[in-house]
Amino acid sequence: MSKGEIVERVVRYVVSEIVDDAEQVEVTVIEEGPEEVTLEVRTAKSDMGRVIGRRGRVARAIRTLAQAAADEEGLRAGVEFVD
């Protein structure tokens, strides 16, 4: 199992359930250090607003879930939403 795999699966699942076009969801894991990963999330342009949510609430919830999943792996995780 590669570093950040659990986090990547959780984020991919949640984002795919939120968007209309799940085929366009891309999640890339970037290793920032020995115990830190950053996930870059890309969606169709029309779905990005849904993923971020009003005042960033959905994005904040996704980041919280990602960190909870990262705790299982002994990592710190950040999530960036990329256009």
C-alpha cells in the first residue's frame, strides 16, 4: 500500500458522490515529506462550486475527512482544489 492511499480513496469517493460528472474527478497524491501528503482534486469546471460549497463549507468537511483518514496512516494531509 502506497503512502496516502487510504486518504486518496476517501477523498475520491466523497468528491465523486458530490459531483454530477464523477468520470472527471481526478485525485493526485503528492508526498510533501516523510509524514505529510497533499491531495490535488480536479473536477469538471461545472462541478467545482459544488465541491467547494457555500463559504467553503464542503471543502472544509472534505479536508477534515482527509485528515481523519490520514490519521489512520500516521500522516498529515492537506487538500487543494485545482481548476
